[in-house]
Amino acid sequence: MTRGNQRDKAREKNQKLAAKKKTATSLSGAAFQQKKEDDAEIMRRKQAANAAKKAAAGADAPKMK
């Protein structure tokens, strides 16, 4: 048993949401590649900063034998 147009309205609403999500997350090939490179550069900077921080902390640590 159907409930009038409630099912149709819900389907329309879900289709609009799905279309909005699809367009918001879709990137073209060039834009995707650029974002990928930018993210990789950010991660390299974070890793270098973390390595420097660990090296500085290791140099300051007392030597134990």
C-alpha cells in the first residue's frame, strides 16, 4: 500500500541530495592531479618537520649505557 505521494517526494529529495553530493566531490582530471600533488607536498612538509623535531629531541636526550 502506498502513502499517496510521500514515496515520490522522498525519492525526489534523495535524488537532489545525491546530485549535490556528486557535483561537490567530483574533480576533473587536472584538478584531481593538482589536489593530489598539493596534498603530497603538505605531507612531505609535515614529515620533515616531525623528523626535525624528533632529531632535536634525540640530541637533547641524556645518553644511557
